[in-house]
Amino acid sequence: MLNIRLLREQPEFVRERLLVKNFDATEIINKINALDQSRRLAQTELDSLLAEQNSIAREVGMLMKNGKKEEAEAAKAKVASLKEESKVVESKMNDSANEMNDLLVQLPNLPHTSVPAGKLPSDNVEVREGGKIPELKNAIPHWELAKKYDIIDFDLGVKLTGAGFPVYKGKGAKIQRALISYFLDMNTAAGYTEVQPPLMVNEASGFGTGQLPDKGEQMYHVGLDNFYLIPTAEVPVTNIFRDVILSGSELPVKMTAYTPCFRREAGSYGKDVRGLNRLHQFDKVEIVQVSHPDNSYDALEEMVKHVESIVKALGLPYRILRLCGGDMSFTSALTYDFEVYSAAQERWLEVSSVSNFESFQSNRLKLRYKDENGKPQLAHTLNGSSLALPRILAALLENNQDEKGIRIPEVLRSYCGFTYID
């Protein structure tokens, strides 16, 4: 959530930055500042009324002590009248504040100055690429490989639940488990503490990281209990620090978690969403950092390099993109996407986003740290996929197929216990 002081003092700057995200905030900013002015005037009036009440209340005792009962009763009546007036003014102030907050949560985070303008994925900027794209003849897409080797059953998933809920079988299940363990081991070796959070969160948690109200329609809602199935481990892990004040010496905090993820995304049709390309339930390992504001962009680069090291170790051709404003999330200030190349589909598949949210989430979460003077300040939050499994698995299956079957990358063999799927 943006800081009201920034909107009050630099409305034009906020408008200009949000236009990079193709978000015209003019009307909302004008309404917020009008409500803020109304709230502040009401606060001033309320303070004056309360001061007058206190002053008259102090006089009542003196009047009674001096035997001026009639004057004391008149003073009491005046205090009662001021109290009623104060209630009206306070109600007006609270109404303005609530309406202002309802508008504030509709504003996305400001993009970092390095974010390129643009509306489409084609406007994203390639930072670097690595690995070698394999040259395969008659490559088979992963959904056909899954059926051929009986490792993923998409039809059974439809029977049990619906489209987007595959069933992993045999070596397919084992390689899923191997990837999860490998990713977690790589993350903990890099200093991230592993946690196992709940798979459902309350409304406050969804609001804290910015999924609510912006992405509410994409989340599975358990109506009876008003819980939400998590779209990513970022939500429960970051909310561990909701309403927490950390000491400066505790920063950075680095955490990692594996969870299934649930998303009610409406997708297009065809190969872009076929097989593992887009699922409603999928496995993902996440990394989260809580950082000092002065160090958060160094932390972001560190996280990008860490994810890059994992993709490299898997032997997958990849590229890293800096997202343009129009392709960024509501909450992000700067995002790098990782894509791996699918030799059978002959296209790039997104497998990770690594983002700095600056103080946008921490302002909602009331996540703070104590500076060198002991004063609470908003921390910065970051997160990244490290990694999302479905498209990683799709690329591994497709890129490593040969006449013997599907070759398992060396770094995974000790985890899954086999070298080939055949």
C-alpha cells in the first residue's frame, strides 16, 4: 500500500510512475487527497473540541468547590453538548479515513525507475541468457511423453477433480519429490531457513501481501470458514512477520518453503495451456526475504543469481527478463522473470519471478524494524520462485528425451534414484 504522505506531497510523481504500469491514477489520487484533507480538518476540529471539553471539565470541580452549583451544572451541560458534537466530528473523520483507505488499496505499487515502459510481454527487456538449446529431431511434447512412459495422468486428474489437476505416477511422482528436495537443499545451503506453512490463510494474510482485494477472483475461497487456499507460499511466509517489529540486527531474514499452490486462473486454449503449461494446482518452492531498505536491491540481485545457479545446474537453456510496467504484478516495484526453453514446444516457458516489493507489502503488514535510533521503520520484502515445478518438469522431459528414454539431470539422480525414465 502506498504511503499517504507521498500521495499528499508528490501526487504528480505518483501519477507519472503509475503510468509506467499503464495505470491512470488521476481520479483516485484526487479523491484520496480530498478525503485526506477532509480527515485532517475533522481531526483538527476534534482536537479543539476535546481540548475545550477538558478545560471546562476542570472548571466544574472548582465551581462545585466554591459553591457555584448552578454555574457548575451549566458547565456540565456544555461538556455534554461538546461530547455529542465530538461524536459527529469523529464519525465524519472516520468515514473519510475508511473511504480513503478503500481507495488507497486500489493503487498498485510504484515501479522502480529501471522498469521499462510497455504493455505486453514483448516489451520486456532481456537481461541475459545462458545454456544451450538442444537440437532435437521429432521432439515429442511433454504431455505425449507423460502418456508414453505413464508418469503423469492428465485424464485421471480430470476424473478426480477437473482440468489443471494432474496425477503424477511412478517415476513422475519421484522426480517431483526429487525436484522439491533439491530446490529446498539449494535454498537452505544459501542461508534460507526452511518453514512449512499452512496451505490456507485468512483474509488478513491475503490483504497483507496484496492478493486481496486485487486478485481475490483468482483465489480458491473456502466460504464457510472464510479461508483462502494459497496461490503461493509467499503469502503465509511473509505474513509470519505481520504486525512484527524486528531489530535491525535481525535483517535480512531469509526463508524458504515448499507448498502446493492453487490458482483459479482463467486461461486461453491450445498448446499454451496444455499439459503442465498451466495448472490450477501445482508445486512450488519459494524464497522470501525481509530486508533493510538500503540493501533490498542488492538482495534482489543476490536472489536472481541464486535462482540462476539452480537453473544452470539443471542444464536448462534459460533467459532472464526485466519486466516492463504493463507485465508486472500489482505489488511489485521491480521483477525479473526466468524462462526456460522447451525444445519440443519450441518456445520459452516462464518458471520463476523474483521481485522486490519495497515497502508496499510491509505497509499493509505493519512489518517494521528498529533503526539505529530505535525508531520503527518499514522494512522491504522480496520473494522469488525457486522454483515452480510444472514448466521446469515440462522442459526437463522435453529437452532430455533421446532414443533410450528421458535422461535425468545429474544433480537430481541421487534424489530420485534413477538415471532414465524408460
